[in-house]
Amino acid sequence: MIRYALKCANDHGFESWFRSAEVFDSLNASGLIVCTSCGSTEITKELMAPAIRPARKAEAAAAAAAPAGPPLGAPRSPIEEALARLRRHVEENSEYVGLRFAREARAIHEGEAPERAIYGEARIEEAFRLIEDGVPVAPLPFRPTRKSN
């Protein structure tokens, strides 16, 4: 496996792993590599330093001298920051109803449940039925946070 630093025609940077250089070249020539920020398929490789593991003493010294970067979960772009703000807003201002979303949304729409902001999960067929029936719903650009093993 090989990791490349990539850049699109709009100067957005991202990384990805490939089985080999030939696989990258083939996928890129076919337009199957897409920028994670804007969707551009005009992708080029960026110059990367090889990942060479230094001696243990040098590694410890480099780690101590290196400036602390942003935490791993921190947003890396304005788009990621906007999505994080949207997620916080939704979670703070609405009720998570989980897999009961379609049922709850329909009950609220029909006046059988108290009106409130909700979010949750629905199968694609349930979501289409809600939209066809005029229930005002919209997909969120993130998955609900769930505990997992």
C-alpha cells in the first residue's frame, strides 16, 4: 500500500491510500479519484517526504520538539468546520429519536404527537414515503453518533 498527498485543480489538499502507483495512475486517468472538498476529478500528486522511522532517541527528541498540531478529530477545512457546527446545532436543538424517525415524523406531521424538532435514522424507502406524503424532512450530511464496539 502507498499513501499519496493529493491536490485538486481548486487547490484542496487531501490524502488517500492505493494498492500501488499503477493503481493510482489507472484510477486517476479514469476520473475515479474525486476531491473530498469540491468533487473535482482533476487530481495531482503532491510532493511527500518518505516515511522513514528514525532511531528511538531521535524520534523522542523530534516528538518533544514538534509543535502540537490540532487534535486528530479537529476539522481540517472550512467545510468540515461548518458541518461540525451544523451537527452541534442539530444535537443541541432537537431530539434524537433513532430508528423511530419515520414513525415520529409522520406522527408530528399528522398532529398525533407534539410538534418538536427531531432527528434520527430511516431506511431509504421510509424517507421516500415521507417525502411523497408531504412530510417535511431533509437528509443530514452526517451520521448520528452511536456507541459501537
